[in-house]
Amino acid sequence: MTPSKLGEIPKDWHIGTLNDCLSLIIDYRGKTPKKLGRDWSNEGIPALSAKNIKNGKILAENLVNFGDEDLYKKWMKDELVKGDILLTSEAPLGEVYCLASNQKYILSQRLFALRINNEFSYPYLYFWLRSPQGQHLLLRRATGSTVQGIRQSELREVEVIIPENKILKNASNLWMSVLEKIELNYQQIQNLTKTRDSLLPKLMSGQLRVKE
């Protein structure tokens, strides 16, 4: 172990910042369909805001806004891709979700999307931001008395303990399969929920009957 400003860390590890790990921060906070000459739809591509991200998951029951393809193309100049990390910027600050597939989303209110550079690992950064130490370092750069939030300039300076390259790669390969399984389970739950919501009214009304 060796001393660092965040306490003792393993030899050959070092302290960096989020800015060292990222190639892009996608920030469309403040955008609305009205500003783009459009409006929300009842179905289509889900629009995510801070209220949709909780405990590393997307809360499907809170998905109330959707956009059509035209709105999506006008809004998402930088489309989300597999490996992007969604981070709530306020109300609440610090909820994290990792995109382990190329599912389309519109990035809405109070959300950043973080894209790692080619030298780093999105699974590691995801778990770091969810860790107690990562959360502490994130909240330490927040502002606001009633509602805490973080500006993009402060977000870039949040400290990250960066492992030695070989360990980072090996751990990432393991974590990546876990995140992909979580994403697959989520998509299956979504499909089953839609099927249930479609069948239940028909069963209750007698429109659809199940053979004994």
C-alpha cells in the first residue's frame, strides 16, 4: 500500500479525476419538446429523467414521457451507446445507471450521461460512482442548501481511484457480464409487464378466456 490524498491505496494504483476517465459528457438538461417544435407521445422511445433512476435500475413505472423518431433525432445529437453511465445531477444527486445494451433513450431532465475514453472501464466507473467513497466524493462537490446538485465543471473534478491496468481489465471483463445479465433481465421484465397489461383487461372483461 502507498499513501494518497484519499488514504492508502495499492501500489501502482493512482488518483485521477472523472475528467481523466471520460471522452464525453452528454448534458441535455433544460431541453423540452416545445423548444424543438414537438411534443411528447404516448408511446415510442422512452425519455429518462432523474426520477427514473433508482438503485442502479430504471423504474419502469415512472416512464411517462415518450418521443417519436423525429423528436429523438432532433433531441439526441449525441446518441447514448452501450457503456454510457447515467448520473442524476440533482433531486436526487448521485443515482447511477449503466447502459449495458444499445437501447434507445431520450436524455431528459436532471441527468448526465458519462462516456468513458478508450483507456478506461465503464463497469469500474459505474461501481465506483455507486460505492460509498464515490458517493461521498460526488456529494462533496455539490452545491445548494435545499436541493443539492452538481455543475458539470465540478463533476469533472470528482476524484477516482484508478487501478493498475491489468487488474482494471480483468475486473471489467467479469463485471461486464454481470451488467449485461442485469440489462437482459430488465428487458425481459419490461416485455412481460407489457404482455400482462395487455392481457389482464381482456381476461377480466371476458373478451379472452383461458381453457381449463
